[in-house]
Amino acid sequence: MSTITLAKIYERQGHFDDAVVIYRELLKNNPQNSEYKSALERLSSRNLKKVLFFTHMHTKEQYSKFERWLVKPWS
């Protein structure tokens, strides 16, 4: 069952791909809904930022910074 509530929960939990699937399904059923459109735009720009980050790492410092982020303890 795809609902806006479930999409928002997925988004808050960081399950962005799952949220996108639901927002797309909701938008297909209600193409004029601006909330669904803006959620998809927001999530798409998030993915673009990730792609740009990875494709624009060229210096040793950028790679080192990324490496430090990878080993950072997450809690």
C-alpha cells in the first residue's frame, strides 16, 4: 500500500529509493499534486549532489576527506 505517510517515513529514514518509488506511484495517480512533484524534485537533486561529489573528486585532499568520512563512526 503506497501512501504519502509511508513515503515520508522512508524519506526520513534515509530510504530515498523506496520513497521515490512511492512518490512516483502517487504522482501517476494524481499528476497535478504539487507535494508529490516537489518531493521527487528534492530527492532527485539529492542524488545529483551525490553524483557530482563522486565525479568531481580529483585531488588527494578530496579523496582523503572522503576516506575520513567513510570510516567515521555513525551512531
